[in-house]
Amino acid sequence: MINIVGLNKHQLKGFTRSEGFKKFYFAPISELREISHANNPRATDQDILLYLAYDNDELAGYVGILPDDVTLATGEKIHFGWLSTLFVSEKFRGMQVAPQLLFEVEKNYDKNLIVTEFTTSAQRLYRKIGMFQDLTVKKAVRYYFKSNLAELLPFKKEIFENNKPLLKKLDNLINTFIPYLSSGKNHLYKISKSIDPTLEKFISKQKKNPIGRSSAEFRWILDFPWISREKEQPAYLFSSFAKDYEMFWVSVYQNQEIVATMFCSVRNSHLKVLYYFGNVNLIPDLLPKIIRKYKVKMMTIYDDQLNSSINKNHSPKALYKRPLERKYMIHKDFKEKLGKDFDFKFTDGDGDFSFT
Ligand SMILES: CC(C)(COP(=O)(O)OP(=O)(O)OC[C@H]1O[C@@H](n2cnc3c(N)ncnc32)[C@H](O)[C@@H]1OP(=O)(O)O)[C@@H](O)C(=O)NCCC(=O)NCCS
């Protein structure tokens, strides 16, 4: 008999340092995620942020939720949750633990749920239990600025997988001859790890998507990351550690005013533009500078407008590009509640993508 226990932000506080937590065979959350969740400005006192499924005293699985708000054209705000981590231990697979967790989540969030970045296995589960429907697919472009055969080829053939160390050596050799291409135009720009009053004013004037983050929420993302550069969460399936990880804003100035800004993350030489505001056509010229400064090998952008501006401006120039997709699913009742005319215009960083 499975028993589900939910933790809100107060109950979650100190959970990863508790005696009970230390006894688990696998961690249902990392310490940094616990702290970050507890500080989410959009999480209410009632929101359950982590559901634990127990078989007697034994942890069988868990699901994490990231609460958020969506604003309708009428100005009405609807509170909802992103499914963020779902896991059932091998021993309990195929025993309906995941559906029981999801039925509990459904109750607490009044069926207002969205999910993205799921595994194919989770996608089949979501379809099977009939709770979620396909919502939308966001197209992305992944740009490569350095040779990365060791990562790209092994997916395709066993012969490459077996020769990964050799491919790494070949990559290093090739990369000594490949300069970072394209220099970018000379705009006055500033990189910052905090939001000063000028940037705050600029962000507040911009048109927002339905999720529409404010400076207070961007500060939360900057101040409470999920990825640690120091310590990996032991026995945790989801990301908790990266040797090299940074989040920062880059703002372009003209006549001492900000005219464009972007919020980026770089993780192990992989650049993501999570949000941008202002004149999109100034971003392509800025990217080569960031790519050189942070020794970026790969960049992923899910925004059609920014990708077409990069294409039009031929900046930054990539060695190789490939298309990617991000699928979204939504609770069928939530979709109905939002109405058929609702414009699901997600930004790259929405959901838990800003944190991973
Ligand atoms: C995906 C996962 C959570 C499913 O958990 P589970 O408790 O074993 O789920 P169950 O097998 O009891 O699933 C219930 C139903 O969904 C179906 N289902 C579950 N996974 C499925 C899959 N990969 N393919 C097809 N059907 C699947 C089951 O057949 C079952 O159907 P039934 O009710 O007709 O028997 C679990 O496999 C897991 O932890 N995987 C690794 C982590 C992961 O991928 N997490 C998702 C991150 S986004």
C-alpha cells in the first residue's frame, strides 16, 4: 500500500539535512533545489512542492513541482504547476506508483499542470493515464562553434562509442586550428550578475509573454540556482552539479540607455539564452563576444525570432547547426480552462529550464 506525503515550502525547509533524508537509498531532491523552491516568489504556502511515495517506511518514488502563474489576455492570473522531476525506483516500477503521485498532484493544483523536457518513457506514461494532452512543440537550433565529435558521433554508431577517447584527441587537435569565428559589431555592452535599477526599469517596460517574469523573479533565479559548482547531490537522478556554471545578464547600451538585454546561462561550455528583451537585432552582434569570453562550444536557442535574426545577420557563425524540439504537454482540463484562443507563447527560460 503506497502512502503519499506532500511537502510545502515550510515543510521542505531543512528536509535534505534531516535524519529521515539521510536514510533514503536515493535522494528525492537536492539541497540547492530545496532552498530555491522555498524562495520561489510564485510558490504559495499551500503549494506542495515535493510529493514522496512511501511503501511503509521505504521511499518508492517522488515528483517535484515548480509553481508558476499564467496571465490571460483579460489580466486574470491562473496559478499552475510545472511537473519538474518524476522518479520511481526500479524495485517499484510497474506498480502504479507514478500514477498515484500524479493523481495527488492533480488535486493540489486543481488540475492546472504543464510538463516539458520529459523522457519518452514519461511521455508514454502521461498519455497512458489520459491526464495530459500534447500542447505544443517549440523548435530550437543548436549551434556548434568547436569540433565536438566525441559527443556527437557516439550516439549514432557503436564503433564511435568505443573510440571516444580517440575522438576527444581528434577534437582537441582540430580545435587548435579553429578560431572563434565572427567578431560581432562594436556595441557598448555590460555583463552583470545582478539587476541594477536601470536594468530593472528596462525589463519592467518590456512586453511580456503570458508567464511574464519580473525583476524580483529573475533575482530569485540568479540568487537560488539548482546547479552547484562545488558539490554533487549523492544518489540524485536530476542535475545538481556542473564544473563550470554561470548565469548573467548582458545589456547593450546606446546613448547611455539600455536598448537590448539578454539573460544567459553557460554550463560546461554550453550557452543558453534564457530570456531577451528589447531590439532582437542587436543580440546576434553581441553573441560572438559572449562566445569568446566564456569559451562556448555549443549554443541552444528555442526562440524563432532570435534564430532568424542570427541567420539573417550571419552572426555568430557556427561550424555546424542542428534542429532540436521541446515538447509540451498540458492537463486536458487546464487546456480547456485557458480556452482555445489562449496563446501559449513560452519563452526559452520558462519552466525549470532556467535552472538546469
Ligand atoms: C516513468 C516512470 C516514472 C514510470 O513509473 P511507474 O510507477 O513504474 O509507472 P507504471 O509502470 O506503474 O505506469 C502506469 C501505467 O503507465 C504505463 N507506462 C509507464 N511507463 C511506460 C513506458 N515507458 N511505456 C509505456 N507505458 C508506460 C504502464 O504500462 C502502466 O499502464 P497500465 O496502468 O495499463 O499498467 C518510471 O519508469 C521512472 O522513474 N523512469 C525513470 C525516470 C524518468 O524517466 N522520469 C521522468 C523524467 S521526465
